[in-house]
Amino acid sequence: MSEIKFDKILIFEVWADYAHFRKFYTTTSPLTFSFPPRTALCGLISAIVGLEKEGNEYLKYFSSDEAFIGVRIINPVKKVMIAQNLIHTKEAKGPGMNLISNRTQIRFEFLKFPKFRIYFAYSGNKEKLKNFKQNLIAHKSFYTPVLGLSENIADFKFIGEFEFDVKQSNNYVPIKTVIPLEQVSENYGTKFDYEAEYFSERHALMLSTDRVVIKYDDILFERNGAPIEIKLKKNYFELQNSEREKIVFLE
């Protein structure tokens, strides 16, 4: 991020009873990512503001040089397996899905009681997103917000909009968001706490409107949402709120 083209960062929280963000490399037993990928958050923001779904048009507003999204884990990551009955809808002839006899039971992995804090800044066509803050404050959405699957209906809450300081340091910085590994210094970049639980997952960060992945990266996170002390190659953002949260974006 060579030039900062926004002056405030908007924060909201989102949660649900269950969530499922399917890992792209799983087949017969769908596994879930531990937190929403950037691509899923683009869809969530679009649902709240009402961007066009048809032809994945909304994705063109979320390029890495216009939309900046960060994720903080609030509730500890807990996963459960739940059996789902899938039906072969191609067999349906007219009304009466209940008449379909060919069913398959698949065990899905779900996040249980997930909750995340989302950080969002935008420097693109603000006319398209002008109602986003108002919808968050009024607790309104254009489409039903979900966490992954249509049955995982989500709730959300506006936290605030804050100014920030752009900083850079050669020392360890406690970052509260999940962290792309490409932003981590290669020289003893992570200071590990032996009581914490660290993981990394490979995420798709950017999609074209044809839903072709443009960029992947491995994302570092702490399962319980604890800050990670890290040396960064790039700048980080310190919010001017009561917590003075230090964050980075998924880019």
C-alpha cells in the first residue's frame, strides 16, 4: 500500500450460531476456514449495501487498491461436524422437493458461535457504498447477511468509524487482526507466546468477476483471538479509539 487514499476506518462486528467457509481443496467432507476469507467479506458487505449479485458484478468494487478489509477473531475458533442431507435437485419436476428420493448425507465442518470484528476502508467509487455506514447504524441490509452458507444467517453491529495513524517499526508490534504471511519480516518475524495457539491457512484474497482466483496467501492467526507480536515488512495502522488497536489488512 504505497499511498493511503482514505482517512477513516469503519468497524463493525458480525456473528452467528454457525458459519461455514468451505476450504477450496476439500471435496467429500467439506471443511471450513477458521475465519471469513476476504472474498466472503466482500459478499457480506455487498449484501448489506445492496451491490449487484448478477454476474458477480459486486466483485469489481473490491480490488486490492480500492477496498481494504481486516479481520479480528473475537470468539475463540471452535469447530463441529454436522451431518447435512443433500438432495439431487436435478430430479425435481415441478413443485414438491419433498418427493425427491435420492439423497446423500455429508458431514460438514462448521464454526460454532463465531464472532468477528471487521475493519473496512474504501477509496474507490464511494457512490456505490455511500449507504453502507447508514445501513450498519440502522441495522438494515439489502440482502440477508450470512456467514458462508444461506442457512447461517448472521447478525451485525456498527462499532464506529475512526481516524488512524500509519506506523512502521523494526520491533515487535501486537497486531490484533489476522496477518498475511507475506507482510511478516523474514528475520525472526514472529514472537511466539507458548500459551497461545497459532495456525495458518491458505486463503484466496482476490477474485475476478468470473470467480477466478487472482491472489492467494497464507494467513497467520491465533485461535483465541489474542494479538500476535510480529515484525512487519509494511506499515500497520493504529486506530484512534479506546483500545488503540493495531491492525493490518488482507491484501
